[in-house]
Amino acid sequence: MPGVVRSVGQDGTRSASIRAAALELFARHGYEATTMADIGAAVGMRGPSLYKHVASKQDILARIMVGTMDALLDAHRVALLGVDDVTVALRRATEAHVRYHARHRLEAFVGNREIRGLTEGHRRAVLRRRASYENGFRQLITRGTEQDRFHVPSIRLASYAILDLGMGVANWYREDGELSEDQIVWHYGDLALRIAGATG
Amino acid sequence: MPGVVRSVGQDGTRSASIRAAALELFARHGYEATTMADIGAAVGMRGPSLYKHVASKQDILARIMVGTMDALLDAHRVALLGVDDVTVALRRATEAHVRYHARHRLEAFVGNREIRGLTEGHRRAVLRRRASYENGFRQLITRGTEQDRFHVPSIRLASYAILDLGMGVANWYREDGELSEDQIVWHYGDLALRIAGATG
């Protein structure tokens, strides 16, 4: 049924456009100052047709923030597939983290500042994913410490520090900047191993 | 003239209360979504008396953001007073940076997200100070590299990484958390030296 397929495709495209426009507006003006009418105007849609695609402004924010964490968790999982050596694992996990933040700066910016804009259930969903993501780094550092490969004054602080490096990249990285995405990703992988006090 | 002194004191206190209330509101709702009426309500003042103390919402934001950078620049300067050794200097500058961010989380949060809310002249004033602050760290790392005390793949990335660590602290630090401010400050000083590849 090509008609149905096309209609699903159009709906997916529309939803993606709405999400992209909302992300841009949330980043520029803040979630609270952005209205559904602003989002509709940005994609050329009026209220009734807009609401066919999204339930509410809160629904869009939740999708953006939960989606961002799911994408990070997925990138982390893929980075570690088939990797045994803990030093290689920490390097790869950091590279995936930094690359995501270089490529998704608006998601990182909005995700960082609008946690208070989420209703309770959505906030819990995001915080659960964040804890799980942070825990992935903490487990790597714990494992490296147990194997006497990493040496840190505090496992928790080392994992926070590595995560904060990536989030910083989202603040200052520009495609036309002095350093390429690959250079930054590679160097930050090195810095993560330094933070972990990696030896051998 | 005690009367005059008291009146100056009250004005200073009032301005400080307005600034504190605005900071809280900007952090919670965003600059754009906050109105002067909201700020007035938070300090129990109506429009006319509020405008005796501050010219505009933009004026408050500019004072917060310029004031934050001036405080950071001052803390940096004080941390380096009389310090010759470049390793000690980088440790102290990082400690001052991290301590400021642990103690001024709202300023850091608003300073990070509302740069777009500033008018052109104010934005330039903030960006000039940011560049100068970042340059302080870059100069330290350059000096350490020239003395063969620091070893980094990129001076620019190492300075960004150290700065981002401090800004991360503003996101997650809590007074009642597992680690004290001093522990975090001390550990992050260590991490900065690791990032710089400090030897000797």
C-alpha cells in the first residue's frame, strides 16, 4: 500500500521538522518563552494540524531530552561492542561521548538547561537514563582501577570530569573552527586516559 | 552623615536583593520568560520603586554576567599572586576556578545559557572577559610547555578541558553531596595537572 507508506513517511518527516524547529527555538529563547504558536509558525503549520503530530510542547521537550539520552546510551553501547581492554574501552566511550556532543550541540544545550521544564514523570525518565549513562563510565573506571590499570583519587570525580569534558565541547565546538571534529575526539580520548591515570 | 550612609547601604542591599531574585528567576524560567513584574514581586517592589534601583531587565542580566566574569578574573589574579612555579600556578588557578563554580552555580548556569539574551555591547563586554580568562589558562599551559614541564597534544584543547571541568562542577555540585567543596577543589587541581601532562 504505497499510499499508506507515503503518508507514514510524510508524518515522520513532519514530526522531525517540528522537533528540529522546536529544538532551535528552545535553544534560542528557552522552553518557557517558546509557544506552540512559535513552533507552528516556524514550520508553517497552524494549531490543529500541528496537534495532529505532537500532543503538546511538553511532549516535544520530553522527546528531545529522552531521545538525546537514548542516543548517548546507544552510542556508548556500540562503542564498547567486542572491546575487552579497559583502556581501549574508556577511550572509545569518551570518543563516542565527545563526538555526540560535537554533532548535537543544541540537544546538549537544551538537555542541560531545561531539566526543570520537564514534568515529574518525564524528568524521572531523563534522570534515570543520565544515571545509567554516568554509571557506564564509573564502571569502566572501577574496572580499570581493580585491574591496576587506572589510578584516580576518586572514581566518581574522574567519571564526572570525563563527562563534563564532552558537555563542554558542545558549548564551544564549531564546524569551521581551528580543530576538526576528529582531532578533538582523538585528543579528548587521550585526556580521558590522563584523567583516569591510565598506565601500561 | 549617618543618614546618607544608611541610605546608601539600603540602596546597596536593595540592589543586591533585586539581583539575587532576578538570578534565581533567570535560572528557573530563563531570561526571556522572566518579566520585571516577576522580579518586583519576588522582592516585594512595584515598578516605579524597582526602576529606581535598576534601569531594565537587560541591565540586571548584564550586571550578573559581567560581574561573574570580573569575579572569576579577580579570583584568577589573586590565585597567581607571588607564584612562580608553573605547576603550582596551574593548580591554584584551577582550584580558584572550581571553587568559584561550586559556590556560584546559578551565576555559572545563567552565564552559560543567556549569552544570547545580551544586547550587542553587553555581549562584547562578556566575551572580551571570557577570552581574557581563557587566555590566562592558555598562557600558563604555554609557559609550562616551553619549560618542558607540561606535555599536551593541543594547548588550546587542554585549556578548554580544564575550564570545562569547572563549569561541570557548577552543574552537579551540591553542598550536602558526598564530596566536600575542598575535596573536589583539591582533586580537580590534580586532574588539571594530569590534563596538562605535568611532570617533575
